[in-house]
Amino acid sequence: MPERDQTAMNFNLYLEDEIGKRLNRLAEQTGRSRNALIREAIADWLERAEHKGWPAAVEQFRGVADAPAFEQYRAHLKPTDDDPLA
């Protein structure tokens, strides 16, 4: 729920029967309300949709320290026969 100094919006949402049943099952299994699950799902979706780029884990990856550089294997690659750009 929003904190006391925040305002909240109310929406009516229509779901297909199967989605509603799945939502009900998950709410029962987790002990959380359907509204809480929907709020969390929307917040997660918005975070992914608004972030245009790679996930932070990918952006922060700097390689494996003891792995050989890919470039050293380029000479061993064989061109494909069906590559129109080769």
C-alpha cells in the first residue's frame, strides 16, 4: 500500500478467466492479496519497459579474468559456405 503521504489511483481491471484463476492461486499460495501481486507485477514491468538497455548485471560484467581473448581464435574460424556476405 502507498505510504500515508502518497496518493493512490484506483483502476478497474478485467482479466481472462485463466489469468484470474492463476492470480487467485498465487495469492492463496503466497498469503498476499491479489492487489499486492498486481501492483508488484506492474511495477516490475514498468521498470523493465522504461529501462532501455541491458540489465545492470550485463552492463557491469567485465569478463572472466583468466579466459583467453576471443580474438586469438579468429584465425581458426572457418567461413560458412552459405554466408552471402562471406
